[in-house]
Amino acid sequence: MAQLTMGKALGAGLRGAMARDDRVLVMGEDIGKLGGVFRITDGLLDEFGPQRVIDTPLAESGIVGTAVGLAYRGFRPVVEIQFDGFVYPAFDQIVCQVAKLHYRTRGRVTMPITIRIPWAGGVGAAEHHSESPEAYFVHTAGLRVVAVSNPQDAHTVLQQAIACDDPVVFFEPKRLYHTKGEVDTDADIADAPPMGLARVAREGTDVTLLTYGAQVVTALDAATAAEDEGVSIEVIDLRSLSPVDYRTVTASVRKTGRVVVTHEAAGEAGVGAELIASVTEQCFHHLETAPVRVTGHDIPYPPAKLERHHVPDLDRLLDAVDRVLDRPHSLSGVNP
């Protein structure tokens, strides 16, 4: 075991995947000589050379389009999109080509492309550098979408994504890049929980709190705070947003009867809306009250000085827990 930041764990995961399979290559803006703006790929150029660690022009559509051609030729490209808001120029390639070629060719062509996206807010950056575009890709059939929340998953799930024959959009929460945790860098990824399996991050009996990415940390803080008031929150780290592990989700909901969903992205037509719809369909008779969403506001990402009002925090999560428990809350007109 080693104590690694999430950023270092991601780099170690890339290094392990490249060492095992010479078809794996990485490409993106400034990922070679600079090591990426977040230094995730630092040292890979010296270790694997310019044929496998490729600095690209500032052209996301061209980067992903090149990855499509490489995948056709049997390579397993790992693409870095420098910031979440920069993925939109590549949207046509991802949605129209990457997601559809396996289906279009009746399985004759695979697209083992991993698209790494440093993602979401909480780092004092502006729009285009703090966005949460996951719902666009979750809505797109043919893509797997994952979001990690801790260094061990960052290391393991990234390698699983690279080994997968399906295209994977891999979201990395920027505000957790410097978070440290124990990482087993020698573990065989075949022995790890499957990439699509959710994780019960904390067991509880009164409320199910569904989330992913950096919000897992906030959810765990909320569960600790609620415990002081005798409320037991079960925190589910979804890990995979497409497909969702509804077996784990519904087992928790049937136990607690109450659901809160939180994510940084806007609430309108977001991942939370789909989760609540599916949970309601599958667990209607087990629900004690209507599920509640706690999300970012339906606005473009705000300036850095205002983001603390935008990203769901501990108080907003606890208020939602009070709502599903029918306790005094911000909408009840009664002081909590």
C-alpha cells in the first residue's frame, strides 16, 4: 500500500496500463513535456517516448477524431480533455462516432477509447473550467460513463476503463486531485470490484444518499453530522453513471424508504432526475416520502467568489435529509 494523492494515483494507473499493453497510448494538450496542466501524465513521456505520449494541437475534435482512427487500427488511446468545458468541440466526434461505431458495424469494430475529463468545480476557476457535463454523455447510448471519488478507485477504475472494449468517459473531480488515500498499486484489476458496481461508502438505515465524484466527500460529512442527531444515512457512491448499478441502489432504498440525490451539475434534466425516476419506478411501494434532489443551480457556472453558493454543501444536504424525514427544514416555514 502507498499513500497517494488522487492525481498521483491516476498517473500510476496510466503507467500500469501502458506497461502492460503497448497498444495503450495517451494524447492531449500539453500532456507530454509539461505533464498536463494537473501533472497527471508527468514522467510518462520520458518513460514511454513520443510515439505513445503525444502532445496534440489545441483542437479537441481533432484529438478525439484521431483517437477514433487509432482505435480502428487496434490501439487503445487514452484522451485527455484539458478541462471539462473544453469537451464541447469534441461533442460531435464523441456522440456521432465514438458512441455509435460498435453498433453501426454490428460489433465488428470496437472503440476502446478512454476520454479523461478533469471535471466540476470547487477550485476557484471560471466557467469552461468548472463545469459538469456528465448528463450529456449519460444520455448517449453506446458510452460508459464513470466518476471516481477516491485515490484507490482513480487508480483501479482508470485501468479497468482502458482495458474495456467500450468507449469510457472518465470524470475526475479536480477538487480531489490533492486528496490522499491508501492505494494498492500492485493489485490485479481483475480482482477489483467491476467498473460498473456502486460502492456503499457508509451504511445507514434512515435515508439513502446517492451521489458520485467529489460530492461523495460532502455526503460522508453530512452522514457524520447527522449521526449526532440520531439520523443514520447510507451513502452510495455510484461510481458508474452509465450504466447505473440499480441493484445496489434499490437494495438501499428498500431498506431506508427515503432518498436524497446530490450532484454539482444543474438539476434540470440532470443525472439526479433520472435516478429519482428509476428509483420511483422500481421502489414506489417502499418509499415513505418523495425523493429530494440537491444540485447546482440552473445557471452557467458562477464566478469563483460565488461558487460556494452554487456547489451543494453540508447545510443543503442536511436540509434535504430533514425534508425526507419530515423534520423542520428551509421550506417548511419552521425554524430547524
